[in-house]
Amino acid sequence: MQTTLQNLSFSLNATIPIFLMMVFGGLMKKVGLLDDHTTAKLNQFVFKALLPVLLFMDLSKADFQTVWDGKFVLFCFFATLLSIGIAFLLSLPRKDWAERGEIIQASYRSSAAILGIAFVNNIYGHATMAALMIVGTVPLYNIAAVIILSLTAPHDGDSPNAKKLLLRTLKDVVTNPIILGIAVGMLWSVLHIPQPTILQKSVSYLGNMATPLALIALGASFRLENARGKLGLTLSISAAKLFLFCALFLPAAIWLGFRTEKLIAILVMLGSATTCSCFVMAKNMKHDGTITACAVMMTTLLSAFSLTMWLFVMKSLGYI
């Protein structure tokens, strides 16, 4: 009984602070201290400045040769690739191709950067394995999303230029601030470049702001009312996003020997909420975006419970 309570306490300590920050962001929006414009700018600031600095901070101080795990990165890549295939199969009952595109993207694409870093950082005090998980997933997330949304986009005789979209996405991946933060951090580590105290403290000030500000901005972006009218479909997407992929791939990860920090990063990759950037991409590629917005809201709400459950199960089994 005591062990069960300890495991539950571990799980709650890992998830509740994160979602309390999101609730706080929602409250700040409610009382008028944050508006849509400020929240959008805050999201940009976190994504383009603070998260890259946080990842640089963790990786530049790590021994890269010790930290790098090719098997882990490849697992993240292929688990994501298979998740995309499964999401495609789950979308087949829908006759509308545009809806299929939104369902596929919303089902496989996680908040790997923000929530992955937040969870691993909250539990272990650094986000090194989250960074390696991002290397294996984020480029594939973006490239697959462009292909899927361009092939299923509604258009009036004006076919979308898939080649241009793909080239633009490849450019976006290469210039992605998070990927750049990881690359610079790894290079810094490999070259053993010293960090003066002034640089260390400055970087740590910025890096430590990343997680709380990201979660506050995410909470302020939450719109529960948008999920009305699409409840059945949204719950189906949420079931796949938060439970199905975890049930399929977590046992494989455990069988391959991944434990502790790596297993937490894989859990977040598989079972965290649909990322807000899905909605932006869907709208920019001529999709309605309603299904995507509903999926973001519902998975964000339900992931507070599902991630706690998965953490509790893995902690009880001694894997984390």
C-alpha cells in the first residue's frame, strides 16, 4: 500500500505542476492579464528564443559521446513513422479527404518540444533525452504534415504545389530554432568549448524561464468551447493520441531496454497532447481547422489524466 502511494505521489508530482502552470495561464487570460496578441507573441518568444537556449544549456554541458544513443533516436523515428501509418488507417472511415488530413495530423503529432522538455526537466532536472527524442521526431512531424495536408487539402481546381511546400518545410526544419539549439549545444559539447561563468549564468537565466512560460502560454491558448459539435470525433482522436500509441509502442520500448529518462521522453512523444502548431499548419494549407482545434483542446485537457496514469503504471512496474 505504501509503495502504491509513493508511486502515485511520484506520478502526480510529475504531472500536476505542469498542468497547474497551464491552468494559471488560462486564469491570466480570463482576468485579462493575457490577451490573444500577447499569448501569440509569448509563444513565439518561447519557441524561437527560450527553448533553444534551454536545450543548448543541457547539451553543451553534457558529454556528447556518452549522451548520444542512436538506437533511441531511431526508435523515436520509426515509432513516429508507424504512428502516422496507423493514424492514416484510423482516418479511412471518413469520406471527406480534407477531414482525413486533419485527423491524421492531429492523431500522430505531439507537443514533443514543449511538454517533452517540461516533463523530463521536471522529473530529472535536465532535458537531454528529450532533445534526442526531438531529433528523431520533429523533422518527421513537419515533413509528414506537409505531405498529408497538401494531398488532402480542399481546392477549387487549383492544385497545391506539393514540391514547393515540401521544399519550404525542409527549409523550416533546417532553420527550426529548436533543432538549431540542439545542433549548437551538441557541437559545443563535441568541441569542448569552455563556458565562462557569465555565459553560464546568462544562459541558465533564459533556459530556466522556458518551461514555465511555455506552459502558461499554452494554457492561455486553450479554448474548450471550440470542441463543441465535434465531440465524438475528437474523443476518437484523443483515444488514439493518448492511449493507443502508448499501448502499442511503450511495451516495445521497454523490451528494447529503454528506462527512466528515455522512457519518459518516449511516453511524451507517444502520448502527449496534440501540438498547437497543427492548427496553424492546417489553416495555412486551406483546411477548415475545426477538427484540429478541437483535438488540441481535448487532448490537452485529457492528457493531465492519461499521462499521470501511464507514469503511475511504469513507476509501479519499476521502469522509471
